[in-house]
Amino acid sequence: MVGGWRAPARMVLAAGAAGVLFVGAAACGGSDDDGAPAAATSAPAVAATSAAPAAAPLTILVTNDDGVGAAGIDAVAKALAALPAVTVRIVAPATNQSGTGGKTSPQPPAHHDATTASGTAATAVDGFPADSVNVALDTLGVKPNLVVSGINQGQNLGPVVDLSGTVGAARAAATRGIPSIATSMGLGSAFDYAQGADLVVAWVTKHRGEFTGTGSGTALASIPNLNIPNCGTTKIRGERELPTEPTLTDMSKALTNGQDCSSTETPADEVAAFNAGFATLTSIPVKPAS
């Protein structure tokens, strides 16, 4: 039964070109009222396409605070560029600017052509992460529907977020009404950004229909902050959407080197859940606490 309508007993489906189904009646034997064999008949073909609607074009500005040559920004930019109808523009600091928060230069900094670690074309900015967003918007004329900042090397949880240049870049976009997300991977002995890139792509895909403009000019109230545990060859345990912990007093808990992805605990707090191997998604205010 399709749509509450039941096909006659002798109805057949034949697949046509390009995934189109043609519906028709099968030839029936037997005789008409005067005994003569009944002529085979066929119903008019009814075409039904199953093709999904094409995705609306999406422009994503990718930036970070580790620098344009960092492995994290390269991984996420390539993963996002593989999505249908997505254009990725990479504009990031020329050098590592970790820990610079939302700082900006008094004058627009210089910028120049560059490439990512794998050779993807990018623009390097001689300034802070927030500068990179401003250069992209004001100097280069990029009109993104979304800004993705990261993937950062090292977690940016609860009490650490105001120090983060990754968060600072995302906030710079949100201040101008452009949706953005800050993304980071936990500290560890090595970094494999594949799982993190997959989570970013999943988040973008889930929310894609919401990114319809290129900035209202009115500051947004908050941004999502995604932290992916560094599990090495072990898979992360899942994703938890939790309240952020800006007033956590023990900063060391938010900066643990390596996460226990074999843990069986399921903490209800952001930092503890992250350290127990869960990716955490929190909402943080666009305006820093101080």
C-alpha cells in the first residue's frame, strides 16, 4: 500500500530510466461477455520520481587559531567541501594564535595567498583569529552562510572558552549575525581529526536548512561549542548535549591530557563527560564573561 491506496491485484511495477517507476495493469486472459477472448489492455503510465530535492547552495567560511597550515583545519575543510553544493573558503591566521581569545588588530592586517597542509588554496592573515573573520567579510567580500572555526588542537571547555582564539573567531562571526560553531579536539599524544571532522559534517548536515542568510548584522545570543575527545584508535563513546561549565574552579580538569574513552561512566557534567570519552556540544554566550 502506498499513501493509503492499495494497488489492484494484477498491478505491476516496472523500473524505467533514471529511477522512475512506471505503473500499469498486467494483461488479463479470459473472455468478454460474448465468449470472445478479451483484448489485453494497459492503463496509462503514471510516473513517480524518488529523487531527493537538491540541496541549496551553502558557503562555509573555515578558520581557526592554530594557523592556516594546521592539520585540524585541513581535515575539516576537506570534509565539508565533500558535501553537495557546498563552497568552502579558508581564511585563517598565518601563524599559531592559540590563547588570543577574541582579540583584534587596531588596523586591518595584511593577508596573502597560502595553502593548507594538503595543498588546498587558502588565505593567510597576519593577525588574530577574529581578524581572519573580519578580513574574510570586509576585505575579501566572502558572504558565508556559516562559519566553522577549528578543528582546534586541544579542548576548549567551560572555563577555558574565553581564552580560546577558536571560540573568538566563531564569536566574531556571530557578533555580525552569522551562524558559527567552534570545534576542538582534546589534548593527547597524537591527533587524528577524522572522527572530529565526521561530527562537524554531521552537525552541518543536520542544521543545514537553518543557514539561509549571510548575516543579519544583529549579534546572535550564543554559539555552539563542540569538543571531541582524543581517543586515539578508539572510537568516541557518543555525543552529549550538555550545559556549559563556565564557573568550574578546577581548571586542570578542563585541560586533561588524554581522555578515558574506555570509561563506563556517564557523567552529567560537560567537563567530566568529555574526559570520559564523550563529545560534548554546549551553547556558549557570544559575549565573553569579561
